[in-house]
Amino acid sequence: MTEPLTAIPWTRPADRPFDPPAELAPLREEQPLRPLIFPDGHEGWLALGYDEVRAIIADPRFSSRHELIHYALADLGPLPPAEPGDLGGMDAPQHTRYRKVLAGKFTVRRMRLLSERAEEITNEHLDAMAASGSEADLVEVLAQPVPGVMICELLGVPYADRGEFQKLAAAVNGLGATPEEQFAAFEQLGDYISGLVRSKRANPTDDLLSDLTETDLSEDELARVGAFLLGAGLDTTANMIALGTYTLLQHPDQLALLRADPALFGNAVEELMRFLSIAHTGVRAALEDVELSGQTVKAGQSVALALQAANRDSRKYPNPDALDVRRDASGHLGFGHGIHQCLGQQLARVEMRAAFPALFGRFPGLRLAVPADQVPMRGLVDIYGVDRLPVSW
């Protein structure tokens, strides 16, 4: 058997911030499923190939339950079971119950209405950006607030509360907050969502949370579902808007194609999801022995999923390390796959399809305001991206 890796390579090339760690590609080509020693000493596996990762996240013999998996980024010790409503940490049939209730609420009508609002909200923030001068941090003025407002729209957060709500949400995601401030903000946000659930039960409005109060979910479950949607839909999309903008600015040939044919922006969103893979690493635990890629994953073993390596697999995508906004990137794993595929992926698409063309259309001279090597990238966190993106126009 191949000698196990003692750690997953995490360091990205300093001059190629959009690429996965350079060591992942040769590891994938040599053996797409290989032994790995996890940070807590657990002897498990690392899946790097597209076929292997996709097969694992589609296979019910692999579990997402928090208490069964070993964390791939750090030694967190034994994890507690997922709380009711936390879809990401549970399997069927518990997961199925929540998923079925939620899936029916992301209707075509609601997405169409949210698409119109996304365009309005984006343009409002671009107006403010233009009025502020000729330089700004794109994370602060656009990438963070647009999905923040959209989550408020989705959950039906009253206008009077939105400023404080978004401030807490930003703190939870670590934007300028210490770990202690993050925890305090998480507690306050949970209390707020619980109160919002009670308010929607008493006085429902036209929003997702009000719709959910008509289901059999308890108030505690509803509050946790609301927190789950917030966590899943804010930091991810904010980083895709900011990092996607940075990526296009550093690939002027691709940006020129989009300017020549704005209809390509929808396709570009999918290619950016593949190319950047900001949700870069997942984990599953085998519930029984599973034969995969010539190896036997034993029951109880965790498998770390290198999604960023899988989305760059040449067996799936020719010339995978090139950004090509004309590429058919369908099947990418940027939103996951299987029963845990991102529930809010259509909302994320709505937000990105509104943000990118409006931003580059409104500011044709948009450029970095600092040298590229001075753009502060996020460190070893679950969602990759930029801490700030100083731009000028």
C-alpha cells in the first residue's frame, strides 16, 4: 500500500492564488484515492479524483454525520451530533425530512422574484460605490452586502433590523471579528432568528421563513434551519463574488470575451465555480467496507474530499487549469453533489449572474488598487477567498 500522507497539502502557490496547492495534481495523477493520517491521528483516506469524489458524495454508504467523521483541517476532537435542522451533518431519513420541506420552497416563482431583487440590490450598491469616489474595498461595498440583503429578503428580516442582522452575520463569518466576537455574534444571531420565527408564526409575510412556519417543523428546528441557510448562503456567495471578480481582472482575455458577449456571464459563473472551488474540502465516513478505485475503505474510516483537485481533473475537464468562460463546466462539484448538493445553489447563481455583468458593465475601467501580490487572501478556512479586494475605477 502507498505510504500514507501525513497531512493534506494546503499552501497555494504565492503567484497563483486561484489554483489549488501544487502538490495535489501529481498526487491525484499517481493515485486518486490514497491513505491519509488526519490531524487527530485517524487513519483514513484522501480522495482527489473527480470520479472518486463524486462517487463518494453520491453513495449512501458514506455518512455526513458530524459524530462519525474526523475533521480534515484541524484536530477538533470528537464532534457532537448535528442539532435538529442542521442538514449538513445528518443522513437520511432525518436529512430527507428537512430537504423535502425546504426543496419545495425554492420555487421558480420565488427565484424569479429574487432575481429581480438581486439586480435592484446590486445596482443600489453600485450606485453607492460610484458615489463614494474612485476606490473601494469590493468585499465591503458589494460582495458581502448583496448576498446579505438577499438572505434578509429570503428569510423576511424586517428592514429596520437588517443593518444589525448583516453586522452580526459578517461577524459570524469572521470579517474583522475575533473568535470571541464570532461566538458572541453567533449566539445573538441565533436568538434573533428564534425571535423572527415566533414573529412569522404570529404574522406571516411573503418569505421563506413564513412558508416554513406552516410545516411540521418546530420553532427550534425552524431557527436552526434559518441559521443553516444563513451560514450556507452568505459567506460562500460573498467570496465567490469577490474572488470571481479578482480572477476575471487577472484574466483579461476572458473578461474581454464576457464584455464582447454578456450572454456568456451565466456560463462564466459555472466555470468560476469549477475553477475556484472555494468550498475546497469535505469529509465523509464509511458506514461499511466500500471498494473504490482499487482500494478498500473500511467501515468507520473517514475520507477527506479534495473538491478543488477533483474539479481540476483532466479526466473530466480538458486543460483543467485554464479558466475558459466558454467551457461546458456542467457536472462541476462546486455546489457538491448527491443529497447534500447545495440547497441554495439557484439563489447563489441568481446573485452572481446579477453581480458580475452589472459590476463590469458599470465600471469598464475596474482594476486592482494594489499590486496583485498585496491582495490579502484567506488562510486555512473552510471557504477560500479574499479578506479584502481593493479596486479602483
